[in-house]
Amino acid sequence: MRAAGPVVEVRFPIVGRVWTTTTQDMADRILKDSDTFTIRNEGGALAGMQWWMPGIIRTLTNQMLNMDEPDHSRLRDIVDEAFRRRAVLDMEPHILALADELAGELFAEANPADLVDRYARYLPLSVICELLGLPAADRPKFIGWASSLSRFTGAFSLVRIIPAVFSMRRYVESQIEAVRESGGTGLIAELVRVEKEGGRISRDEMVSMLFLLLFAGHETTTHLISGSAYELMRNPSLRDWLKEDWSRLGMAVEEFLRFVSPVQFTKPRFVRKDIQLGGALLKKGDKVMPMVAAANLDPAANEAPDRLDLTRRPNRHIAFGAGIHFCLGHQLARIEGQCALKALFRRWPDLHLAVDEKEIRWRERAGMRALAALPVAA
């Protein structure tokens, strides 16, 4: 695709006809130019939203990731403090303790075990549930819902996940109501406080915000952890190099973010005016969707991008996006990735794939690079 140019027209599931980028420079340019490329058009319609989608899907898109300014900052500012670097660094010892506990339970039910469902999903889910103030006892529910939502591959599968979406919405609304009546801790309590004090957030926005934080707060990190562990098991020399000095983890996780690229595409944007871009003519109303995976594998941004290099410096990637929608949870994802790998390979230093590499399967989900399962043995 890159040989065809930096901006290429494609057809994408659900979104339909859309322009995408094949270089990091072009992706970065679009993501930072929110005057020309917007999440919503002048009528308020969301790029990528189709007329036939159920009403509940439309309601749940009413969150900061799908907002332009000033609504984006209004909503982001409410939860921003909990994800700042200092707050996240303070959580690191607790996250590592959680990871140690989960690593110890990896083979409690069976050996081999599926690293995705037994470990990679549980750690970020446990952390985000604590941040939100959700009961630990309810986490098995989230595992089931997340598993249902991860099967979303196209229009037909969208219909099949609707029951899970309704169940999640009812649950989230009940948790908000419980905090309104009896108080609580975490970000749900913070949202309720903001609502009571000034109404800077609507009821629908609260529900959508919690959906976003709960799902985006663990789904992408799940696939960062499992994808990174997979690469280390494929390359035992790299695993052993990390084990020699765990202070190398920060640099290694940056490379996994680039190389694994769990998020392959950003959300689509509308083009606000006719514009020449990378040799292509984009017209007002067209949709453009930067390709993160292509940006992270762009040889103009990183030398030998197809090679996994845990010592890569500088490491130019846009795994967390760019511009106003730069990932709110980037610090948390980095810390979770580091803690997950450290705890896992300290507890199981000889962890290895339980099946031949040829048997490993990836989810057929557009825009996300996610292992369907990762059978491992000690």
C-alpha cells in the first residue's frame, strides 16, 4: 500500500469507503490537524456511524473519544487527574503485586493455560475496575462481556453483540445509581460529584464515559501484554536479556507498542474542506482513517522497522495516537505492560508456547491486532 502512495483509498468494514495513510508523517499530520479533520461533521454526525446501527450504539458513542473541541476537553478534564504520570507511578507497586498474584494463578486450573484469558486480560481489567470503583466480585461479568465484544468483526457480528452491550449498560447505570444513593470511591464517584456540583456531564455522557474507560482501559492493554509475551516466547534470547536487567523493561515496552501495534487504525475523521493530501484529492465530507500499524512500520520513521529491537532508540511510534485525542491512559498502559511481563517471567522463567507457532490464531477484528488465544506451558 505504501508503494501506492502516502494516502490510499480503501474499503473498510462498517466504515465503508475511506482514505487511509501509509506513512507516519501523514498519520501524524492528520491526527494533529483538528481544524481540517474532525470526528463529527457540521451536522454533528459521527464519522463511521451508519444509519442502520441500533440506537444504543449511537448513545454509547457520546464520549470524549468521539468528540471535537470544546466537548472533548470538557469531558477529558473530568477524569484526566486519575491518569496523570504521578498518580500512575504511585500505583506501580500495587499493579506489580496484582500481576504477581495473577501470574501465580496462571496454571491453577490447567497446564497448558490460555495466557490471554487467564492473565493478559485479568491484570488491566482488575486495575481499571479499581480505578472506577467497581466491585472485584463483578470482574467475571466483564470477562464475559469483553469476550463477546471482541468478536465484533462486521455488520452481522454487531447485531450479535447487542445483548452484551445492553447488559453492560444496565450494569453501569446501576453502579452509578448506587453511588448517587450511598456514595463510593473511584472515578464513578468523581463523575457523580461533578454531575451534582455543576452538570458538566450529562447522564448519557456518564454511561458512555464509563463504557469507554472500562473497555478501552483494558482491551488494548490485554493485547499489548499477550502480544509482547508471544514475541518473547518466540525469541527466548530476548526474554533472557530482559531477565538479566528488568530496568530494560521501559525501553522494551516502547518497542512492543511499536512492533505489536494492538491498535491498528485510529477512528475515522471527516474532511472539512477539499484538500490535496499526499498526491490524492480529498473532498469535503470524505472520511480519512490514519493507519497506526503502517505509521509504526514506516522505514522513514524507524530504521529496519520489521525487526523487533528492544534497544531501539529513538523509538518513533504513534501507538497512542497524536493530537488532542492522544491516549488518556498511555502512562497506565506502559506501567501495566512492564509489570505484566516482569511478574510473568519472574514466576515462570521457562514459559513457552504449548502449541506450534503455526497454530496460533489472531482475531478477525478490523482495526485491532489481537491474539484469539495464547496456549502456554511452564
